[in-house]
Amino acid sequence: MTTLSDIGVSAAINISSALLFFVAFAILRLQPWNDRVYFPKWYLKGLRTDPVQGRAFVSKFINLDWRAYLGFLNWIPEAIRMPEPELIDHAGLDSVVYLRIYLIGLKIFVPIAFLAWTILVPVNWTSTGLEGGDIRNITSSDIDKLSVSNVQSRSERFWGHIVMAYAFTFWTCYVLLKEYGKAASMRLSFLAAEKRRPDQFTVLVRNIPSDPDESVSELVEHFFLVNHPDHYLTHQVVYDANKLSKLVKKKKKLKNWLVYYQNKLERTSKRPQIKTGFLGLWGKKVDAIDHHINEIEKLSKEIVVEREKVTNDPNSIMPAAFVSFKTRWGAAVCAQTQQTRDPTLWLTEWAPEPRDVYWRNLPIPYVSHTVRRLIIAVAFFFLTFFFMIPIAFVQTLASIEGIQKAAPWLKPLVTIPFIKSFIQGFLPGIVLKLFLIFLPTILMIMSKFEGFESISSLERRSASRHYLFNFVNIFLGNILTGTAFQQLSSFIHQPANQYPVTIGTAIPLKASFFITYIMVDGWASIAAEVLMLKPLIFYHLKNFFLVKTERDREEAMYPGSIGFNSGEPRIQLYFLLGLVYAAVTPAVLPFIIVFFGLAYVVFRHQIINVYNQEYESGAAFWPDVHFRIIFALIVSQIVLMGLLTTKKAASSTPFLIVLPILTIWFHRYCKGRFESAFVKFPLQEAMMKDTLERAIEPNLNLKGYLQNAYVHPIFKDSMDDDTDDEEILSIDFETESAIVRTKRQSRKNTPLPSRNKASSLSLSDGIQSHLEP
């Protein structure tokens, strides 16, 4: 049984840990040699200089200015001070809209908490349902007296919970409506004001049909010159360069080791030796520097051979291409329309920006995507539902009774009040957190196997699965498995018709566990996020052993992106817990509000100073965020209906049936009203940008800008110092030839029938075939 004192001990531990982390961060960020760890974004932008340069030896490591320590909390107002438009210019729209998720949490739960604690907590606290009646056998704690479990069956007080459920639903929907409209407006304004980017003119074409008369490149050019004669500009076919990519990565790894050994030679003046066997544990001992130079030379020759093979072998060219157009309007028409009468061929979609392309998945044949997604769906099902077994087992051990049963010799220790409070209020959350450490990596691997072509789509799919996993295992799993084990004695001594009452009442009794989980997963994780202990250690290790040039130092301090695939599902879990327990156990709400407040300040600081977003999707993830909050709202309504049913509130429960219906209708309204702004680009906006650009830059060499934008980066890396001396010609938009050249002679003289008769026949071929006798 978890008491208020247990939760107080857990809260004290978490608050102390968080304060310790914040103080450590405030001190570490002031030290000159840590400057690149806590402010890497400004270095990458070239707006900050290294404070270590030009200082005395001690001052390079320790900030000796005592006045700097007086304002060690100045980072908080500095993080909040930057206005939103400036933040968009600095970090991008994705980062800013991601921050708004935390703001939504505060906007929703602060008023809800005020109402719940003003109205529902007195109603629950002054009831006596847990002191007797049909639920006297339920194990309860002090905190459960603040929940709906303490209200007697058939009580008229349940009308207060129903009225509050309506109020919570309407307020949540109102906030979501305003934020959806705000996000859509921000996205359209961002796209309208955004500078020229290759993805604004480019479409990704998949499932290009094979043709015996033309290569993939010739077929793409032919098809778009025929069907988009006024707008087609250029294209880049997709190569299967995965083997070349592995060779280039291996070469980079060898170069890093070479730099390490060269640095070691400079420090020790003694040439390092290594063994050529497995992991350097055995084998012939050779000079490390000469060995790596020879290996790099061999690998360079292999890379040249493989690059020639990829570019010249027709089998290495995949049925996909990036097609660029002369105008944004032309690209929008192509990306948002069906190209042929066969809806499975010449599939077009907006190309991700070059930074967002996940090149490894582009060679995957389109037809295999369905099979891959079926395999991953089955694998995810087993991962999700079989994961409940270890959770149930460990959660059983992470209790006083479980520990005493598994290790009786620890009984004197676990009976100490402080240790007992720690085990009951802190240990279950830590155990669950440890089980979930590797989950984001596993889900990202599964998403990559499915074949998504962009990093943003990989992260969105991984986030969706992560949320579903959290819903089943953290929310449902801990409610059901915890109830089954903790209330086993009650089940044995009760008749079967009392089981629904016991289960329904036990749902709010898990509030203490989720409070602990919020503190462990939320509060402590946010404090660890701002401390950045892992990046701090890794940077100094790399800086000492591997860094030789300024470019090496930039790679060592590169912070990565914010991690949407792991961060957003955690936020959504707190939305779920807050909405479910708002009318059931309002004591959960203050802990969630603290999390959202801390997270907003910390991640605003991190986005300003640390994280460098890998791509820019224009907040394309917002419809998923909206849907998951709506889903949490519907779950909260269903849970409350179930609870009131077990409380035999037959006269009042039917009034809750309307809420899920209204919520679903609201979601459909928002979907129809706003979602198109996140999946389509208005032709009016495209034409306005094109017209403005032509007026400002009438002589723009657009083909030169787009020609190499979607060349596989591996080709660029593998060429090293090779330069492309191909002459880039400007495009004359007015004098483009209307005649489409093709290698196909005519249908009458073609030796083999084309597999793409309908879509690959050129205009001139069709005219000629009708004129020939």
C-alpha cells in the first residue's frame, strides 16, 4: 500500500535529484572548456567563439569570475526571452511547433487542475466509500481518498464528476481547435516566407514501369516531357548505392583511427603498434599508421570500382527518381495528382528536402513495402503484448511483499521506514524506465525496415508505434497487471459477480504508481536532459583522442536533433494520464503540470543553444499530435463511464455516452478544416511564390540550382576531390522544343511490345502510328 508519505519521500528524492542536476548544469555551463557542449548550435552557425583561446592555463578550464556564478539561473529567462518569430528563424518551424505541445499541456491542465481541486477533491475527500460497503476488501491508501473511489455507490455526488467531465472535454477541444488553427497558419506562413529550397520544385516518383526500349532515366525524361511539357526541368534517378555507402563509412572509420594514431605519435614520439587479428587481440604486430594508410588506399580503389559499377550497371538503377520542375506550381500539380489511368504506376509525392531523405531505403522496390509492413505489424504485435510479461513479473518483485518473498534475508532492511518508502514510491518507476531504455531504437529499426523514404516519416511512424506501446504496456499493462497481483486476496474471497466492481474501483488506485512514474520518467529525465552528462563525457573523450582539425571538433560536438520519435510519445503519455485521471484522481494533475512547465523551459533552452534540427518538415507531424490527444480524451471518457457503472450510478452514467460522440465529431471537423494544410500545398500559394521569384530574380539559373540537389551524398563523399566539370546551362522557358525525342521508332517497328503502352507512348509516336499505312 502506497501512502502519501511514500509519495512524499519519492517526491523529495526526485526534487533533490532535479535540483542537484540543475545546479550542476548551471556550474558546468559556465566553464570555458564546456562551452562547445552547452552552446554547440551557435558554433555551428559561426556566431560564437571559443572562450578557451587566449586565456591563461587555469582560465581555460575554470571560470574564475565570481560574478558569473551569481547569475547562474539566468539561463531560464534567457530561454524564454527569445520571441517566437525569431525562434523560427533560428531553429525552424518543426522545433517551435514541437515546443507548443508543452504549452498545450499547460493550457489544458492548469485550468482543469484548478476546477478539479476546487470541486472534485472536496467531493471525493468528504465521502466515505473506502471505509465500508461493497469495496471494503480493496487495498487502498491515503491518496485514494482524493479519488472517485471514495464516493459511495449510487451517490448523487457523481453528477459533479459528470459535469466536470463535460467541462474538461469542452475546454480541451477548445484549446485543440485554437492550436490546430494556429499550427496550420504558422505552417502556411512559414512556407510562404521560406527561402528557395530544392524540395519546393521536386517530386519523388516511385514504381516507374520497366520498358524494353528505354532506360529508366530516358523513360522518366520522356514521360514528363510528354505529360508535363511546360514545367518539367530535370531529374535524378535513384541508384542502389548501399554497398558503396558501407565502403565509404568503413573508409571514414579507418581515417578516424589513423588520426588517432597520428595524434598518439605526436604526443609520445613513439610509433604505435597494433595486431591485425580480431579486435586487435592477436595476429601479426604491425605499424598502426602504415597499416591504416595501406588499408585506406586499398579501400579507395574498391570505392572507385564500386562507384563505376553503380553508375554504369542498369541493374543498380531503381524504378524511382527525383523529378524537378521549373515552377513550384508545376511541382504541386504533379505531386498532388494521379499521373496515369493505372493508379499503381508513376506514383508521385512531394520529395523530402535533401537533408530529410533516408537514402538507404530508396532502392527498396515499391511492391515489397506491403510485405515489409505486414511483417513489422506482426512483429510489433508480439513485441507489445509479450512485453507485458516481464513488466508484470518485475512490478511484482518491486514491492515489499515481492522482495520479502524472493529474498527473505532482506526483510530487516526493507522494513526500515525510509527504505520501505523508497521501494514503494520510487522503485517501480525506475524498473519500468529501465525496461524502456532501448525501445526507441528498436522501433526506429522496425520503421526503417518498412521502407520509409524520409527521416521525418521514419520518426513519425516510430512515434506512433511508441505511443501505442506506451498505451498498452505502461497504461493498460500497469493497471491490469498491478491490479491482478495486488488485489489477488480480494478476488479469492469475493463472489464472481463482484469482480467488475473490484477491477473498476482499482483503476484509480493505480494513481500513486503513475505519480511515481511521472516523477521518475518526467522530472528526473528533464533534469538529466539539461545536464547533458553523456554528451559532455563523449565530447571531451573525442576532443582528447580524435580531434585534430576544426572540422573534427565540430563533428565531436555535433548535438543531433531533438528526437521527435522518443520525446513526443512520452509527452502524449502524460496527456493520457492527465485526461484520464482529471475526473478520477485529480492528485495526479499537479505532477503533470510541473513536468510540462519544466520541459517547456528546458527544451526551449536546448532548441536555442544545443539541438540542430536535421531536417525541416514544416510541422507535418501536427495532425498526429492532435489525433493522439483526441484519442486520450476518448479513453478518459470511456474509463469514467466504466467507473461510474461499477459504482451503480445508472441514472447518471448514460449522460456520458454523448461525450465520445461529440469528441469524434470534433476530430472529424478539425481533420476536414485543417489537415489539408499539412499534406498539400495550395496552388495559389505556389503561384504567388513563383511570380514573386520571377520578378525578383528574372535570370535565375534554376537548373543549375536543382541539378545536383538530389545526388546521393555517398557519391559526393566517395569522389573526395573530384570535381564535376559538366557545364550547367541556363534554361530558356520560352523556347523549349515541343518535339519529344525518344529511342522508340514506332509501335509498328518495335521488336518487342512495350510493357507501358499507355503511359510511355510519346505524342509523336502516337501521331506517326496513325499516319502510317
